Amino acid sequence: MKWYLCASAAALVVVGAPASGQQRAAAFSIPAGELSSALSTYSSVTGMQVIAAPALVQGRRTAGVSGRLTAHDALTRLLRGTGLHAVTSNGVLVLRAGQKDATPRRARHTVAAPIETPVSVATTEPQTDGPDVVVVGYRSALTAAQELKRRAVGTQDSIVASDIAAFPDLNLAEALQRVPGVAITRDTGEGRQIALRGLGPDFTRTQLNGMEVLGNTASGMDNRGNVSRTRGFDFSLFASELFNRVTVQKSFAANQEEGGIAGTVQLATAKPFDYDGPQVVLSAKGQHNDQTEGLTPRLVALFSQRQGDVGALVSIAYSKIRNNEYGYRNWNWGRVTYGANNIGPEIDANTRALLRGGTIFAPQAQSPSTWYTDRERIGATAALQYHPGDRFKLDVDLLYGQLSDNRDDWAIASGGYNALTGNVSGTQVIRSAVIEGNSLVAASYTGIDQRTEHHYVENETNFYQAVANVSWQASDRLLLTALAGYQKSDFAQPVFDKVFLQARNTAFSFDMRPTIPQNTYGFDLTNPANWNVQRLVAQENTITSEYRNAQVGTVLDISPALKLEAGGEYKRFTNAGYQYLTNTFYGTAATTDRAVPDSLKYVINRDSLLPYIGGDVGPIYALLGNNRNLTAANLTAGSDYNIRERTWAGFAQIDLDTDLGSMRLRGNAGVRYYNTSLRSGGSLATATNGVTRLEPVVVETENDGWLPAVNLALDITPQLVARASASRNVNRPGLPQLAAAGTLTVAPFGGTVSVGNPFLQPFRSTSVEGVLEWYMDRRGFASLGVFWKDLDSFITSETSQVPYSATGFPVSLLLPGQDGTTPYNYTRPINGEGAKIRGVEAAFQHDFTFLPAPFDRFGVVANGTYIDGDQNAVYNGVSQRIPLFNLSKWAANGTLYFETERFGARVSTAFRSRYLLGAGSNANVGDGIRPTNNVDFQIRYNLTPTVRLVAEGINITNEAIEQFADREADRTLVYTTSGRIYTLGVTASF
């Protein structure tokens, strides 16, 4: 059966507030007459939504109602004698046939904050004599999301089921980029993590079916962090089709868990009671990336059944996609010093002096590179609901997700023994040089060793969650809630094998000035006889995260206008991991490269900027007898740390819903207390009598605090809502920041030592915001808001360049040719001077119903955010203010859509201005990503009311990812593209 949101006999109108508004008194004067007209007036007075099939209300009459009554009592009188009754479902009133009097259920209140199921919206609606437009598909999803936003007390935005399932989003991260204030990071052709209002992934708390979760994946590119052992949730884990609602809460309330200074992303999987009866959904699509070959599947199935008080649902989503990201990469830029014999006579005296003076920055290991990924994503959910009547609810949700990557990565770099990876002092001779500012942007050489890398990786993340939510209406005034949940994320990278081949004493030149930098080589790159084995690398990585969560809460109705909420929570979080690594060198200054048969070398078989020879990984390992099954003896120093946090928390909050003259005032005010004990274990390098060894270290600390919060929403008119919020919140430091360990990254031109600091205090923030929202009935809304955050204990980095001997790590870990005098970047986190964020956020959504047909079927969704914020960073003892990491000053999204009952099309764009990824290294102040703008589209055609064809295009402009070093000099680090993705398929629902 199809249902419609009713405020008139035949037109879809979404108005009002959540069902809790039933307890507020209001003045009614609804005359006897048609029930449909009476319900429309009732919705206008109360702001309540009423859902009914047109056949139920057509022809029915009501005796009317007058006087000052609660919404509940008024509706009861309106329905007397009609044979209808109302129940509250998903926060709205649903009319059903039967002799039962109207007894709408109370809205669900919860400490654990399980997510309400989405507002159901019609797929079709009857035609009218007036100018109303049929509301279907994407347009109806926007209308439902608009209503969820309108109901909230604090600032929030939602995406509902038909939007998530229907838009061409490869994963959940890409679905979230449509939300105002959200920007995403991309890797190997897909969105990966989010930044919210200028703060990075670590500052956004993610909840799934009511409890906090964490899941990590990996990037194929070390410039982007490789394995992501952070608090930032990797939304690429999940297909968007697994979820029927995503809510981004930007305001903090005392009944929310602490820990999301930027905000909270709430994810909800589908439940059987979301549907009025049995439901089956099947979808099959084929995907193609124009930088790879072949077609890959994307499959979705959902089965839901209700039987009386019990409902069960199972859904599964499977996709496989091939991606080939390729382009140009430097390892970094750094200051270089040329020896007197390494500068040719062709170089003029002024340039020679600069090259000798150690003030010029040069690109390191100029490297055309390719990252080919064969990715498989599986997700499955199961839900069981037991709702015996209106007073008791038990929801049990299970979710399993698996993301598997098989990577085949290639690179060629001027990174052999006589390389361009630091100070030049070997056989290299520079023959020409172009210097702009203090950057060497073009040069030619003789005597350069070139090196190719062929790298095969297998990694997999397995995600598990089980959570139960219970609510019991113990009396008319008392609601009790409870949550119990467990979540585990296992990341494993058991295969990471790399073969380096080397060609010695060659001519080479580079030019960084074109958009895509260019290299020129003085020998045949595709002749296998020119290449021999220089080095083999094997590596293994694991990360395990676990959450155990228990919550209890109460909601007491003090009066029709006031409620008291109180509750407590226990949460245990653990994170552990390690890296094993071996480096076996065959070519050094004193030895020759290891010769292998030409049959074990072949030309790169993936798209690349140029062809070159690489090694056949498996056979070369077998021929040389290198170990690929690593043990604890191969542990990377500082990688084996573990974190355990135990948190006890409690809160009390007053909820207000009353009239202020002719205006409705909603709000909450409360305080939350938390206490977190931290245990950080790991190992640190120590030196005694000239002998360096790793010693186990365990550090235990504790922190607590009080977090007040106030949120107000004033309905100035039925169309105009003003919101204001003020709160105090915390964010626990990042996992590597808390590690009782040090991490060493070795590179030919130096490297990096990063150490943790378990004694760090949390990030603490005071947040204030105000928003004005104008709702144009079902045709759209406009909003404008300002926000401000003051982080008074912002954790920043202190970076200095020191001799390797000063780091405390053993010299045995260095590469050939390095010693204790080799300069290394030494980085550690500290509680800095603080940071401030100021921002403006605007959003607009409107159907073009004022235009003549067929243009009245068009509509637009647009939002934009401006953010300004900086932090303190220390470089060699000098403090500088730099922009916050992951903060784009400008971010904007826009979608133009066209919707009819049978046909729909839309095109969307997502813009993000440049942002920093980190503080920088090698004397570069900051490194980051240049501006991006991604464009997607979708076209659908309904063959029948239940079967539709869908064509999609993702990243149709093949937008490049450009990474830079130094925020002022803007030196090119990376330029890659990942291809356009096209999808064609069919979706059916029964």
C-alpha cells in the first residue's frame, strides 16, 4: 500500500514537529466538515505530520473540535466516528482503519540515541486540479530530509533512504559529501574520510545504530598516510545502500556522548518496522572505470517481513571495482647541497653558488607512478524488532562489513644509489638548472641511477557489530531506555612485497613546471637487460579496534512542557597493532646489483605516464630465497603500541517544549560528566653504553571534566525557525599521539622519527552557533548559520631536524650510505597555544514549481561553507601559525535535478578548496591538497511503479588529485587521476 503525508486531500505537504508535540496545549477551532480539510488545519495548528492513504480519508467527515486542547486530545476528537485511529510511527502520526480511539504513541526518547527510522515518503501521489507537482524519488527524499532538519532542536542535516540508495555514490563517504559543512578526502578513486566544519576525521564521532564505532583501511600511497591508524572512521568500508538514514549532528547536547568536537555522524541500517508490510528490494548494476578494463558488479538485496509484534530484515550489498590511479609523484622536496664535482661546467657561477649553498629546495626521487586496485566490498545487516504494543520496544541489529584490496603498484624514480634523494655527492653531475625563487624546478643530469618499484599488496578490513536497544514506557510519564553493544574492526595486510630494480649511470632530466611534470631519460627504459635487482622489501601490518558499550537512561515527563532526562554510560575502547618489515639490499656502493633472468622482468602492464621495466614479484622472491613470512623478529621499531580507554559518564538534561506568545520554543539544557582512564603501552629506543635497544613502556593517565550544553529552537512563525547553541566538548588525542612509542620512517634522503606523548591532555572546545532557517512548505528551505569554536588545548606538532644519532634509534635501521650524522625530521605532539574556528554555512533547496511545465519539474539543492581557523606549529624551535589540518576555507555542493513520476535526472558537483594534510617536513611549512571539484550524474527511468533503470556517472571530469609541499611555495608533490566510472543497472522493489 502507498502512503501519503497529508495536509490536504491530495497534495503532499510536510509540516510540523516530532510526535512529542502531542503533549502541548493549543487553541483549536476546526469546524465540522471534510476530514481531509480538518486534518490540514490540524497540521497547521500543531505542526504535527499526519500520514494517510487518500482512500482512507476521502469521503469521511468529522464533527470538528474547538477549545484549548493538547494535540493528542484534539486528534482523538477529530477522529471520533470516522472509524480511524492514529499511531505514532517513525516520529509522525499514521492513520489506520479500525475502531480503536486515537492513542498516538509517545515519541521515543533515548539516552543511547538510537536513530529513528526515516520519514517515509510517497513514490507517487494523486494529481490535483491545482499547480501541485507529483513528488517522487529524489525530490521526496529531499522533502523528508528537510522535515527531519526542521524537527531537530540543535543543528543537524540528514540524508534519507531513497537519497542514499539512489545517488551514484560508491560508498558512504561520498554520500556524506552532499551534507553542508562536510568535505571528503579521496584515495584510489573513492571517498575515504570526512572533514566536518574544518576539523579532520579524528574530530568527528561516528555512531552506528546508536553506539560509537571505528573502522580503519589503508591507502596505497604513503603520501596519503598508507595505513590509517587513527580515530577517524573510514567510511569507504561500507556501501551506501546498507543504510536508510544518515544524520550529521553539528550541535552537542548533554545526552550525547562526548568526543565529537566537529560533530556526530549517526548511521542507521534498515529495520523491518520501517515498512508497512513485507518488502523485497533487488538491484543489479554493472560498473566500468575508463582507466581499467572490464565490467564489475554492484548487487543489493533486501528482504523484510512483519508478523504481528515481530519483524525481521536481512540486507546484503556486494560490489567489486577496479581502479587505476596514476600520474606523477615526488617523495618530497628538501634542501640540497651539491658537491663541487657534482656541478658541470655548463652551470653559471650564480647558479653554482646557490647549488653549493644549501638553500635551494629540490624535488626528491621524481617518480611517474601507478596504483592499480582491485577492490571488493561486502556488507550484510540483520535486524530483529519486537514491539508488543506501544509501550515496549526491543531492537537488535547486526552488521558485518568487509573491504578487500588487491593492489598492484608501480613506480620509476631517480632513487637508486646515485640518486636525486638528498645532497648530491656521488656520480651525479648537474648539466642545466632552472631555479625559481628557492626551488629547483627543472634540471638535467648525467651519472644518475634510476630505480623501478613493483609492489604487490593484499589487505582486508573485517567489521563486526551487534547492538540491542530497549525502551519501556513504564508509565504515562516515565520512559526507560537501555543499550548494549559490541563492535570490532580487524585490519590485516599480510602481503606487502616490493621488488626494486636499478639501472646505473644514466642521463636524466626533469621539469616541474608543466601541470603534469615531465621526465626525460637517456636510455631505453623497456630493455630488461638494463635492469637488475637492487632491493627487496616485505612488510606486514595489523590493526584491531574494539568497543564495548552499555547505556541506561530515563525520561520523566514533569509537565506537558518539561521533561527530565538522565542516564549513565560505560565504554571500553582498545586499539592494538604492529608492523613487521624487512629490507634486503643487493646493490650498494660496494656491491653490484643482483642479476636475474630477463624472463622475470616485464614492461608495466597498467596505464602509466610512460612504459618501463619492473620485476616479477613472486618469482624473484622465490629465486633469491627471501623471507616473506615475517615474525616478531622483524618488528618495526615503535609500531607495536596499544591503547586502552575506559570511560564512565553520566548526564542530566531538561527538555523544553512550550509556547512563547504566538511562537513555539523548544530546547534542552544539561550537563555531562566523564572520566576516562588511559593505558598506553609500547616500546621506546634507549641507549646505554653505546648499545641501543627497545624497552617496553606502559603509561597510565586519567582525565575528567564537566560538559554543559544548551540548545534552543524558536519557531518564530510556522515557516521561520531560529536556533542557538552553546556547549563545551572534548576530543581525545589521536591514537599515534598517545602512543608510548616512537615510529621510524627511513628514506634515502633522511627520514622521519615520530614519537607519541601519552601525557597529552584532550582537545577541549567551547562552541557557539546560531542558525536562521526559512521553510517554504514542501517546496524547499533556506538557511544561514554562523559557528565559532575555541579549542583551548589544541594539540599540535613540534618538528625539528636533528642528526639521526639524537633520535635514540639504532644505527642498524639505517639504509646503506647513512650514518648517525644523517639529518632526520623529529616530530612529537604537544599541547599548543590553542586554535579557533570561525565559519558561515548556507544552504538552499527549492523545487521550481513556480515555472511553467515542464520546467516546474526542476529543482536545486545547494550549500556552501566558509571557514577560517589556524593553529600553532613549531619548526626548529620557532612557533608559526598555520591553517588547521583538513580545513578548506571554501566548500560547496550543488545538485540540479529533474523529476517526474517515470523519469528523473540530476547532476551534482562537490567543490573543496585547498587544505593542509600535515605540518610538513624537510623545512617545508605544511603539505596538502590543492582545490578539487568532482562532478557526478544519474538518470533513472521507471519501467513500472516498482522497476526502474538507472545510469550513473561518477567523477565524469576525471578530476586530478594534486598534492603540494609548503603552503607558500606550493611545490608539486603529486598529480594523479583515477578515471571516470560509469554504471548501468536495474532496481526492483516488491
